[in-house]
Amino acid sequence: MPWWTQGSGIAVGRWVGFLAPGLPQLLRRKVPEGVAALFIWVGLLALILFRLDRVLGAGSGGLDDRVALVTLVGVLGGVWWWSYREGLNNGGEETGSKPPWPGGGWTTFRENRMALVGLGVVFALYLGMLLTPFLAPFEPEFRGAYRAGGDMATILTPPSIQHIMGTDEFSQDVFSRILYGARISLTIGLVAVGISVTLGTLLGAIAGYWGGMVDAVIMRVVDMVMAFPRLVLLILIVALFPTTIFVVIVALAFTQWPFTARMVRGEILALKEREFAEAARALGYSRRRILFRHLLPNALGPLIVVATLGIGNAIILEAGLSFLGLGVQAGTPSWGSMVNGGRDYLMDAWWVATFPGLAIVLAVLAFNLVGDGLRDALDPRQREGARR
């Protein structure tokens, strides 16, 4: 038995967990968790060191600054407490702590290195989005412009030490705009998928369980929406209303919920014939209780995978709308609008469109990797095949 799992080792683990989060996990060979905790801890401390003036002034700043400050303190405290508690509890082995999800799913997901990389990238993207006021080298100015320094001589400057991703045609720092643009692209993707999954799950579950006329009406609406090419329907919805972030989110959610509804309906049709559903009906439970407490929880696996993959799809669609000039309002940075603004300078200033495009590719790839990992981890047939 390794010495760090014995009495003296546990005592050492408590101290290293107190001083350096992540080390207790590394000592117990939990390499992904340990490396992630240590990297987050060191990275955020370095951010505080190099941006101390902004961090200290965030309390009296605007809403963005206060959100960034709360995020910084919350993540630091959460990582420290999680790692220190693991050191106290001997990695959770003596306390009977449960894995994130049962059935060996977490073990399967943890063994998928590409899924872990994708999860780390997704976490880094959203953490960077919340910490943008501390990370962005240049502050936003009036009309949403991100001036590199106020000097028009810095127009279309190539990547350098001062501007690591160069500047655009308005002398705006590309790296700062990508950070602030992440707020638009990632938030639209997350909120749109949240709305579409909620609506699609509710309607699909009702259609699958009630059946009959209810099922026929809901599925005919689903067929009607899915009959239109999605991009054409998006352009039509956005063109009929003033272009705002809210309209873009609603348009994306309205065109995506039928896919979720059809998937949930199929799951409910299969689950309601299972033995546990028959037993619940024999005990006299109401339809609502059977549906929401017995059937839907068993359909969460495929639903989580669909939602994860849908975020990447929504990011691409939002970028496409912004590229066509139908996305968020002009002046508000988003990755799609930045690619659109740099397409005229691809030969002379490739960095203006390339770096936002790479951000889109990175985000979509990360969500797809997480979705693939969740599909393998939550599907019992995949786990049985892996054991064999």
C-alpha cells in the first residue's frame, strides 16, 4: 500500500492540499483532476498578480467587473476547498463518496482523454468569458469599439507583443474583441440550447406518453418546422424582427427544439412500456408523476448528449448569421461578425478573420468532444462493449 494512503501520508496530504490545491490528487494518481486543479489555482493567482490594479478596483466598478471578481474569488475558493477536502477524506475512499454519476459512467468518461481535453477547453472558455474584464488588455469604449490605443497608425497591425493577435481596420485589438465576443457567442449558444431543450423535452415527453391526438398534433408541428431548411428559416425570423441578441436566441431555439422533441418522444415511447413504468401505473401514480419522476430521469442520458452537441451547432449558426450581417447589432463584437469584418483583408491582414474563426473552431470542437465522451459514458451498451 502506498505510503500516502497511510496515516503519515494522509497528514501530508492535508498540508499539501492546504498549500497547493491539486497535489493531493496527484499523490493519489488522480492525474486529470490534480493537473486541472493545480493549473486553475496557479493560473488565477498569476492573473491576480499581473492584473492586481484591475482586481482591486473591480469592487467599485461596473457589473462586468463585479461579476468577474465574484467568479475569481468563487473559483479560487471552490478549487481550494475541493482539493483540501479530498486530502482530509483520503480521496473520498473512506467516506463512501459517490461518483458524479452512477453505473461507471464517470470512469468511462475519465478514461476518454479527448473528452477530458474538450471539457477543459469548455471550462476555460466560459471561465475566460466571465473573467474578460481582467484578461482583456484594452477596455471597451463608447459604441462598443475596442480601441488599441487611440492612434490610427495602429490600423491592421500584425501580431506583436503589444497586440498578440494584431489589430483590425479600426485600430481595435483583436484579442480583446475575441474575449468580449465570447460573451455573445457562448451565451447565445448556451441560452438558445437551454430554451430549445426545455421546450423540446416538454413537448416530446407529452407527445410520447399521452399519444393519440396530442401526439399527432405535436408531431405535425414538429414535421412542419423541420420541413423548412433551417438556415432559411433563421434568416426569415431574424429579418422579420429588429436584430437583437434576444431575437437571435429565440430564432435559434425555435428552429432547434423539434430535433429534441423527436428524440425525447422516441425515448418515452420505449420507456413507458418497461416494467418499472407498468409497476408505477399499477400502484395508481398519476400520469404527471410517472412522466416527470420515472420516465424523464431515465431519458436524461441521450438528452444531455443532444444538448452538448447542440451548443456547438448553435455557435456555428450564430456565427453564420453574424457573418451574413443578420446577427447581433453592429458594433457589438461576436466571433461571426469579426470574421465578416475581416474577410476583405484576408490577403493583407489575415489575422483579423483567422483568429475569430479559430475561436469558433475550438469552441465547437470542444463541445463535440464532450458530447462524444458523454455519449460513450452514459450509454450502458457502450460501457458493456468496452468491458468485453
